[in-house]
Amino acid sequence: MSLWLCLRFDRLALEALSHSEEQPIAVLARQRVICANDTAGTLGIRMGMGTATVRALTGAEPIKLLERDIDSEQRCMHQLCCWAYSITPTLYNYREDCLQLEVGGCISLFKGLEALLAEVRAGISNRNVSAQYGLAATPKAAWLLSFADSHVALAFEQSLEARLAPLPLTLIDTFTSQVDSLRRAGLHHFQDILALPGSALGKRCGKDFSHFLQQVLGQQEDLQNNFQPPAEFRDAYWFGYEVKANEEMQPAIELLLQSLCHFLRNTQLQTSDIDWQFIGVDRSIHSMSVRSTSSHSDWRNWHSLTRIRLEQNPTGVGVEGIVLHCEHLRAGELENADLFSAHSHREPLGSLLDRLRSRLGLQAIAKLGCRDEHLPEYAVHLSPDNPGQHDSSSQKCSQRPFWLMPKPEPVQQNGPRLYWNGKLTLVYGPERIEDNWWSEPASRDYYIAQNGNGQYYWVYRDRLIRQWFIHGVFA
């Protein structure tokens, strides 16, 4: 069953701008108030008032008048769309300040409508925005019901006509001339026009008005283009006041990282680097990049790395806003999980390398690798460990230790028995290596040997001089 949830952000013009609730603030468009905060509302400031009226009402009380910023509103709506994509993949932007979410197909995923609405409320609250809710079988009806009382807006068990009945016709602001005509005839609410025959209403108000009403009632299709997630991620958090300590920024950083990882999981993408921008109260920008060994979507790992980088590279000024940007995205890869061991029992190696690299620098971490050489002393090498690179030759060294002696040491032989820190028993081999015939010929048979304590060694017999040597130790 189709079920639409409308989120109408009636204070978007104000909330898209950084502000504080302690000071009276009003947003203007063409010298008229289009939105005001609660503090300004207590002074009597209402929507539609002119600038002169506002100043007359406030008198000596200081009030902050802001010009509407449509670009900021569009960015805010885009971020809200990216967040809402974690709720449902079927959504679109409606008018300038609404989101329409089709939630009927994902109720079972959230184990009920109440749990889904709780998830939506929590997400909106965490983003420091406010919304009015409307729930109906059609998107336009959900939008109309977002203007109703809260107990009616979400009372889906009632019939749609009964819920729409008390709403004023003035809500249909795209058909002002038709609504004015109906009002002059004494029709003021939806219950008045719902009682009229459709043909009579069509003759009086026109085809477009009738089509709109039919879409509201679900009698005509209402097709819209669904939101498509972008090829990169960008989100921001505004405090509305100055933040100086790193600890005060952590909740906002967590929220942005959780939003990023929700986006990555929903789009089946991963990333190995993110970029932060800390915007100061003086509008200065402090940029910081964070890198990871592998591409993933684990927000806890990103939070740990960000915290380390922020300790090493503090902003130096009071921060008013934080921007998280991620443009290097790649298709996600399946991770192999241990069926019998809890994830928390052992830290993944990649997370440890990330933390070491963040604290010590990229050049401080190196890795062992294999070259295409036959002799082991030339095959194993040390190289810088660059995040995102993968060593395709690791399979070649699966039966060889990375810990080689600086120089092979002789092994004592007593008849068929070998001794080096105790008796050695050959458990695997041989692997014959012959090379370097053009310079210093080498011919060796390599074995894996074990002593009485269970330690494994890599030993070989030099076939040219008929002598045993130990060359490496298995960890």
C-alpha cells in the first residue's frame, strides 16, 4: 500500500542560516518578514510584516534582520535529501521547503510505522531543523495534512476525506483565483468542495484545479522524478555559537560521520579519504584531510582518525560550523567476517595501521613485500605503506617467513639429526631454489623445521657445499 510522509520545513529560511535562539532574528524577502525565531515572535513579529513595522515593535530591543539566502536553503534541502535516502529510496523535493517520502514500502524494515516515525524525528532533531508532518496515501494530501493538527496529520486510520475536511481552501495557493471564486460563493473548507459533484466543480474552477484535487484524493496519478544521490557527499553542521574546545565539536563530528556512512551504505559505496572544513566565527576556513588504509564505511574508525588528526592539527580559532566533504568514492566490497568470533575481540589490522599512520605520519609506516626474485634474501623487501595500495604479490610469500636472518647461520648436524637451539624436525619441504648461475651460483633445498617448543624455522641445505643453514624464523 502506498503511504507518503511529507516533511514540511516551515522555518527553513531561518534554519538554513546560522543563528542563535537567544537573539531576536527575522528573515526578510523584499522587505517583508518570511520567518522569525521564537524570541522575535514573543515581541509580536509575524510573517508578512514590513521592516518599518518590525522596528516599531522592537523599539530599543536589538533585532537581527537577515536577507533570505536561497542558495543556503537549497544546500540544506539537498543535505536533507541525502539523509532521507537512508529512510527510503523513493523520495523527491516538493515546492521549496518540503520532502515527500514514500514510506509504505519500508515499514516492515523499521518494524512498524511508529518506529519509522521515531527514526525520522531523531534524524531531524539531530540536524537542528524542525518540520511539520503529514501522512496520507497520496503525496499532495500528505502536504495538505502537514498544516493540520498533529493528531490529524498522522491519524492514518481515519478516512482521507474526513481528515481533509476542516482544512481551509487558502492552502491551495497555486490556484488563488479559483479559491477566491469559491470563497465568494461561500465555500471556505475542503468539506465544502468535496461535497460537490466533480463535473460541477470542473466547470467552475477549470480542468487544472480538478486534476489537482483528483491527485490529492488518489484518483489521478502523481508522477514525480525521484531523488538520485550525488556522485559525492557533502554535509554541514552549524552550531549557531562559537565552539573552541575539541570535545565540544565531537557530537557534531559523530553526526556528520554517521550521515556519511549511512549515505555510503545506502549507495553501496566506500571511501578511503575524507576532507573536513572548520569554519571560524571570522569566516576563516581550517581544512584537514583524513586518510585510511582501505576503503570502508565504518564511522567509528573515521571518528578515531579524525580525533587524532584534530589533536595534532587544532583549528586555532573558535568554530561556528563544520563541513564534511567526500568526493573519492568507489564501489563497495564485501567483507569476510569471522563466524565464531565477536568483532570486538580483536582490532582489525587496518584500523591499527590507520591510527599509527595518523599519529606518526605516512613515512613512519612501512610494509614487507615480495619481489620477483628467486633467492629469498633478495625477494623480501621493505617499502612505504601507501594507503589504498594493495600488494598483489603477498600470495607468493605464503610459505616463507618475513623475518630473515641478516646472514644465514650454520646448523649443527649429527648424522641425520639437526640442532639449532635444540633438536629440529623437518615438517615441510623441500622447495628447491637454483639461481644466480651467472655470478655466484646457488642451489638450495628449503624446509620448514620445528623445535621442541613448537617454534618454526626456515632452513635449507646448500647442495653445493653440503651444509645446513637456518635462514628465517616464522612469527
